[in-house]
Amino acid sequence: MFKSYSMELGGRTLTLEFGKYAEQASGATFVRYGDTCVLVTATVADAPRPGIDFFPLSVDFEEKLYSVGHIPGSWNRREGRPAEKAILTCRLIDRPLRPLFPKGMRHDVSVVCTVMSVEQDNIPDIPSMIGASAALATSQIPWAGPIGAVNIGYVDGEYIVNPTVEQREVSLMNLTVAGTSEAVLMVEAGAKEVSEEIMLGAILFAHEEIKKIVAFINGIVAEIGKEKKEFPLSLPGEDVKAAVREYALEKVEWMFETFERSERNAREEQVKAEVAEHFAEQFEGREQEVADALYNVQKEVMRRHIIDKGIRPDGRKLTEVRPIWCEVGVLPRPHGSAVFTRGQTQVMTVATLAPLSEQQIIDGIGTEDRKRYMHHYNFPGYSTGEAKPSRSPGRREIGHGALAERALLPMIPSVEEFPYCLRLVSEVMSSNGSTSQASVCGSTLALMDAGVPIKRPVAGVAMGLIKDVENTGKVAVLTDIQGLEDFLGDMDFKVAGTAQGIRMHILGKMLEVLPAPRENLSKYAPKIVHFMINPEKIGEVVGPRGKTINKIIEETGVKIDIEDDGSVYIATEDDAAAKKARQIIEGIAKDLQVGDVFTGKVVRIMSFGAFVEYAPGKDGMIHISKLANERVEKVEDVVNIGDELEVRVGEIDSQGRVNLVRNDIVYDDDSMPVRRPPRRDGDRGGRSGDRGGDRRPRRRD
């Protein structure tokens, strides 16, 4: 039976429809938010997936280009692999959903958000998250939701719920928050150097809106929600937990006595082997339960050491950062490079500068169609000591690259200040906690090494949260968490900022190596010249089918990009070539005025004068009488095709024809060549005065 429910969210109507579409899914809702429409479905497998020790949840965010009236740009005109933005949205939806499923669940659960219509003022991310919450909450799938989600902007000192395109352009932050009515589960933010107080206020403001959404969905569940099914959970039995804890507790304590990671790893492997062997017969066929019970003991011991003793696995204090060292200019040929090392986490970032024509073209459903600044992240197996083949970037790699990109983007100079396309690649060389934030630090140094005039340096660090096992309310906040603390902890959150935003000790260590961007770009980086022309002249510069601009490129060897607003970017390593290309383009685009001087090439000779090209396809005439101070009998006596002359615009007639005069000879007040005295060899010399328009020279006998 069809049901429709609505609430106001951010000054607009949010509508959830049930019972009309996708009736065979476990749960489904059609979300409308303005003209944005998303179909969200949730399904669950009938049987658990065998042989796994994790919860197999998949979240897909499917961008359909028909939603914005576009046809895909791929060869076969179909949507293919998800775009980077879609993958990031999948991760955004996944993070608050996953913790609310029962521990030990091994049934596949699939959440699919199909974007069918997009109004740019109402981006589909938030409707998809709310739709996923409603679809799961009303289905038979066991889940401890619902959740709510909002996007928060900050404009003119005010927090804005789900800002419009216009508001997003001027907002000082882009914050997405999701959670239940009791707690915040996920925060993702980018900001233009806002303070900690403003950011905290935004999160609290968002949570109040989330509570309204949760109450709205709870009302729907009370009316049409299905009864939750019971699923068998893969959890260690009480007998296994008690036996493993009694046998392994002292062994795990011994494991954590060493602060050296490799030694602790060796002890961990030894403890695992001893526990498995000890219980092989007693709990035959329940090996996974034994392994899970041992994991719980490890978690208990680490938490107790941190909460009660203030001792972390590597011996650090709670707020202590691991030793840091950095270096820049590591690679000779790339335009910028840097290594950032913090403990056993090490990242090399390499910066490449290129003309704007090399921007990434985005075939998506958002307003962004090109991307000038790109940050890519690679995580090879050797970074964790594993022997595994290299693969194309997965969702994790794309997500971590986006984290670093988001942190640095507000500090990248505008295209007017720095007319380059930038690509950063962070290669993880060693990993033991927060490689994404090490990428932020390494990228800052690589940008400065490349001479990019970033507004301010940025540093990042991962923080962690540990709760005590007895639930007494004690918590510990850890600075610069490592892999084990992330794995056994309750929450990790990554923070990046400048000295004027969120401050960090790490920044000082980085600036010891390179305190500011280098004054000069790498000699291997292209030099880019930027200037403006009249947008109405762009067609003349480009020419029919690109003929004119291609001729300029062929003649000078430069790369040329022209934007719709008249911005021209010339990229080359040859300053003379850039100057020549600019002169040509400005010559085409400029409206000639009487008195303008330029150097042109003789392209045509007639009996009455020479035609000099002042721009591709454009020329003016120098009358034979203005070619020299003396009388000229034949044009070829003075100039030939291909000669370069410095000329001046003498007249532009009513038909737009340009009459030129040579600029390198002396003229009298009437712009006529000055009569020279007779030569001593008896030659009469030249006659002054205009011989008259197209008049032929006198016939010689």
C-alpha cells in the first residue's frame, strides 16, 4: 500500500514514499527533496556467507546521468565504473550505517541509492543517507537505527542546513554529520580555516537537526515498519570466551610488555599459535570463536593499559606524537617532491604542474565539470610488509586521496594567482597509522618545494578514542594513533589545519625543513603566461575549425588554452616563444588604432605597395611611396616576401582597410618620407610626395 510522509528540512520539503517502487526489496523508499529524487533499496541474503570473519555490507551510490539531462561521455554511452565522487558518497553513507548492525552478522546486506533526478540546490548525498536509514529501519533487516544526516554551511556568521549552490560558493565550511538521536556517528568536513569553536558549534547544530529526522523516521517505522528477523550471529560462546580469557590473559599481558612493534607482532603470532593449539581439541570446529575471543582479550588489555595506566602500546603518553623527520627536493626531475615520516608511517608526495588544458574532465551529476587540483593516493603491499600484487585504486585509496585533497584545497592559490593545473601523488612507503594525514603533510612540503605559492602550510594528524571495558564512562583521547590503536579502539578522527585554523605541533617540524614555498618553479616545470583578451575576439583567435590557433601553436611550439571569459594561458619553457605567441594573439584580438606600432611579415607584393601581416589572416598595406625616404621605382627593390618590418598604423579607412607606414624611417609632418639630399655619385635620389593611390610607376625608356 502506497504511503507518503513529509517533513521540512532546511526550509524545503523532504518526502519519503513507500509501497510504490521496488516491492521485492527487503526495504525501499523513494526520496524527494525539491526536484532531487533518489530510489533507495536495502536487501539481505537468506544465508550467511561462509568462511568470512567480517560483516559483508555493500553500499552503492549510482549516478545516472539522465538525472541531469546528460548522455554519458563514454564510447558506448552507458554509465560505467562509478566516478570518484560516487565512490566517496558510498563511503559517506557506509560509515554511519555499519556500526549499527549486530556484531557477528555474516549475511550480505546491500544498500543501493539510485540517483534519478538532481536539482543542484539539493545535492543527492543527504537524501540518499536519509533514504538508506528509512529503508533499513522499515525493513526486516536487524539494525539499531534510524539515523539522520545533514550538510551544514557557514555563511555570514550563520549555520545553514543543506546550503544551496549559491550558499555553498560563499560558505566557510562544508560539513556533513550523521548520527542517531543519542550520538554523532560520522563527521566529514572541509573548511576555510574556521576555528575549533565554530566547528564544534556546527556539529552540535547539526545534531539537533538529526534528532528531528530520526523522530520523523521513527514515526514512519511505528506505522509501516516490518518486524525484524532473527539472524544467526557469528559470536564466541560464553564457554569459549571464559576459557580463552583464563588461558590467554597473562600471555596477552606479556605481549604488550614490549614497546617495539616488530617484537610485539612476533609475540602476538606466538600467542595466537599457542591459543589455537591449546583449544584445537576442546573447541574443534569452533576455531573462529576462539580467534574472536582472543581478539576481545587483546582489546581489553590494551584499553586497560591506556585508561588506567596512561600507557600506549609503544610507550608514548596520550598526547605524544611519534618522532618526525622530513626532506624535500628528493627527486631531481619532478617539479616538487617531499617525504614525511612520523614513526613507522612514511609517505612520499610528488607534485606535477601542467597547463590548464590538462585539468580532469568530470562526467558526473554535479555542477563541477573540470578539476584543476587533483590528489591521488597509492597504498602498495610493501608498505605493510605484505607480498601482494598491485591493483588499481580501490575505494579506500580514493577516499584517502580525497581526504588529503579536501584538507589542502582551501590553501591552493586561485587560477588568477597561479594559472596551473596541479596533480599530487602520495606514495605510501610505510604504514602504521594515518597515512592519509601523512599525505597532507608530505603534500604541503611537495607543493612548497615546487614553488606553488600556497596561502599557508597545512598539517594533519589522526586522533583516537578509547573507552574503558567496564563502561564506567572513562575515556582517553589519543594523539597520533598507530595501527593497533586504530584496530582495537572505538573511534578515529582525522584533523588537518593551518596555524590560523586548527593548530598542530606537527606543523613546526615540517617548517624546519622548508619554511615557505620556493621563490622559483622547477626548471622542468612549464612556464605559464596569463593575459586577457576581449571574449568577443575568441572566435577570431581560434579561427575556423581551429585553423588560426593551430597555426600559432605550430609556429611557436607553445600550448594555448583560452577560457570563455577571455583568459588566455600560454605554457612553454621558452620565454621567447611565449612572447611571440602572446604578440600574435593580442594582435588578432586587438582593435587597431591609428598610431599602433608592430612588427609584421611581408606576405604579398603588388606594383603599388607591400602587404604586411599584423596577425594571422590580417594584413595592411604600405604604399610604395612610404617604403623609403627616397623614391622607389619597384617594391622589390626595398622589400621581399617574408621580410619583417616595423610598421605603424597610419590610417583605417571607412571600409576597415588598414594603411601602414614604415616606422623605421623619418617622416615629415604630413607623414611623408623626408626628401634626402642628392647623392654624390650623381643619382637624383628619391622624389618626395605621394605618387597617388594605385598609380603605376612611370615607364622607363
